[in-house]
Amino acid sequence: MSVVAGSLFALDDSFARELEGLYVPWQGTPVAEPRLLALNEELAVELGLDPAALRSDGGVAVLAGGAVPDGATPVAQAYAGHQFGFYSPRLGDGRALLLGELVDTRGRRRDLHLKGSGRTPFARGGDGKAVVGPMLREYVVGEAMHALGIPTSRALSVVATGERVMRDAPLPGAVLARVAASHIRVGTFQYAAMTGGPALVRRLADHAIARHHPHAAEADNPYRALYASVLDTQASLVARWMLVGFVHGVMNTDNMAISGETIDYGPCAFMDAFNPATVFSSIDHGGRYAYGNQPHIAQWNLARLAEALLPLIDADQEAAVAAATETLETYPDRFRGHWSAGMRAKLGLTEADDVTGALIDDLLSLLHAQAVDYTSAFRALAALLRGNADRARSLFADGAAFDAWAARWREQLAHQGSDPDETARAMDRVNPAYIPRNHLVEEALAAATAGDLDPFERLLGVVARPFDERPGLELYAAPAPGGLGPYRTFCGT
């Protein structure tokens, strides 16, 4: 089946129309032997696309970056960013392209973006390419996050390029097509402030308000309202990460989306044993982006956004700084509100008081002290309410310490009048049985790199239904076997 590429996509280009100065028109590098490795048919239908057409030669050519749909205006987006705290004034899409925007079946505008489609003017000496393993990692982790109810970009496809890409060794090349609410970042505002001043920042802010935070347009000060709205979406997002043990790994300002979605899955991973100091990234030697630091780093990044917005918030700089600071200082309470509500749900607790707060803190202290698997522990608590105490107790080296905590927890549940079965069902709806276990992800990616996609597809099928415990999938729910050593991830560039 052959379909003309231009007939597959009805792409708009509001970013390119409205935000000149924040991109460079560009096209992807043609791929000699594109081959579809993975297609997200559910997402394709949601976008109003025909999966069969996407599988055609014309569809795969677009998804590989070598063909441009009729009327599309592909661009490489420009942005700056603080990377590990150090400012880089010109980053941008060094190996990526925004093909355009689709309006999905629910009326939402969403970016269609390629990663690994070749060098752009922002490549900074890189080859502009990507390889199979990291692109499939982004696919499976993004789908897991989506299934967990966490705002995220999602992969539409991964296409093999048929060429070998040199990293530490020659690896099979690939292009990822992903979908996001947009790719406007804190770093986009930083770049606009540096290159175009308040006028360009205002155009960008107006675009962001219309696209992501329309309620801000009705406020007395729309730009301060935009800032407050971005701040709250980030507080909610990072809280959701923390609740499932997710570590983003590279929370630079160019990786924080104004929409409140998770983007740029590089050295990301999920915790096994609970430890706030958990770091997975091979280059995060100081632990800047450790699990427990994520709320503080988000606030630091949001301070950088405030700096770009200051001229819009108030013409008087002193007044602008005071207003932005006052808003930023609400972040800790916003984060704690989101996180505490989520943690109470994980434990079936309904009352927000000192007793429930102590139960949460003491359980996390127990998990840390005894190196207990985070995901397994919370899932096992529902089993305890159903009469199976051994499942949870066996996770703890000091069973007596857990028993003492569990007695207090059950006493609080009784105090609030909870029905054990109903509470267990509610807990199972928020505590996943399955996450992308790091050792299983690595096994799947290694197999896919060698040409076997079966482990990847099985893992994808498991994490797509994370709360539905199924017989025969015990391997996917089990913690990593001992003796593997510290887990390390790499950015994949």
C-alpha cells in the first residue's frame, strides 16, 4: 500500500506563524531504508490519523523525517536553558523538528515532533541522529506514565533508519515521532528574553496563555496569572512523579514544559528500593536531580521563568520582582498539597491531620531504613487489608517495626470509618502493580537493538495496564534481583 505523504496529515503551524524568532525553518535528513518498529495505534486514532496509512511507505517516510506533508512548515525550535545549573544561551532542537500541530478528536491542539531526524543549526557539533534503544525507552516510559495518569508526551512511532550510528559503538539508528501539548519550555522564554526582549516574550506568553492557560487571559494581570498557573501545573506534575517513584534525571530548564507535561525522557527511571538520594543519570555526579531534590529543582527552574516574565508582570522592576517572588513562594505549599493528597490516597487515608502526616512520614522512613521496594510496598498494603499480611510483612527485614506501623495505620482507617474491601480497591486504583522495572527495560532495549522486539512489546503491554494485576506477570511486578549493582542511565544523545 502506498499513500502520498501529503494526504496523511492536516498540520497547522501556529507556532511558526506567531513566533518568528524562536525557530529556524528546516527539514529532516532523508532516510534510505526506513522501517517501522513501533506504532502507537491508539494514539494515532486519538489524533484522527489512519494507522494503516501511517504504516504505508508514505506514512513511514513522514515519520522518519524524510518527507514533508503538504502545507507543513517544519521548524527546529530555539531555546536556551540552565543545564545542571549552568546557563547555555543557545540550545534548541539540535536533532529534532516540529512538523506541525494536529487538532485531535477531542479538539486539543498537539505538536507532532520528530527526534533523531538529522542535524539542524542548533546541533552544536552533534550528528543529529538517534539510536533504537533510547527512542524505544522514551516510547515505553511515556506510555507507562500515560497509563499511570501522569501528564506526558507520548510516542506515536519509532522508525529504524537502516544505518549505523556511532556512539561508544556502532548502533542501529532510529527516529522517534512524539506528540505533546506543545514543546514550549522554560528555556523558550529564556531564549526569547535574551534575543527579542519584552516584545518577543510577550508574543510567546500570549501564545502560551491561549494554548495552555486560557483562564489567565481574564485575570487583572494575565502574565502573573500565567506564571501562577505554570507553577501549579509543575507542582502537581512533580508530585505525581514522586508518588510513583519516578526520577526524571535531567530537569534542566530546557526540559520543563509550560504545558505541565513530562517531556524529554533521557536518563529517566523508576526507583526500586526507596531512597530520596536515588540518582540514575551517569552524569549527575552531585545528585542535583536526585529523586528527593525534584521539588526543589522545579522551584529553582520556575524562578528562571519568573526572570524572563518580569517586564510583563510589571513595568516597575522592583514591583515585578516582589510580585513574582510572592507567587513563587506559594510553590512549596502547592507541591505539599498535591503530594500529601496523593500520598493519603495511596494509603486509603481521608483525613489531613497530624496523625495521617505522621503515618506517611514514618512509613517512608521505614522503607528507606530497610531498603524496601517502593512500588511493591504500597501495592502489598491493599493485600493486607484483604487478610494477606505476609505479602507486605515479607518485604521488611524488621517485621516487628512494620507490624507496629501497620497497627497504627489500621487504627486510623477504623477511626475514619473505612470499609477494608472498599479501601483496598481504592488503593489498587492508585498504587500500580507494574512499572517499567529498570532491569526489564534494559533487557527489552538490548533485545530490540539486536533485532528482537518481542520483549519490548510484552513490556509495553504490561505497563499499559499498570493497576490491573494479572496472573502470569509476576516477573514484571518483582523488584530487581540482587547483585545487579547500582543502575545507571545515559542521555542517549
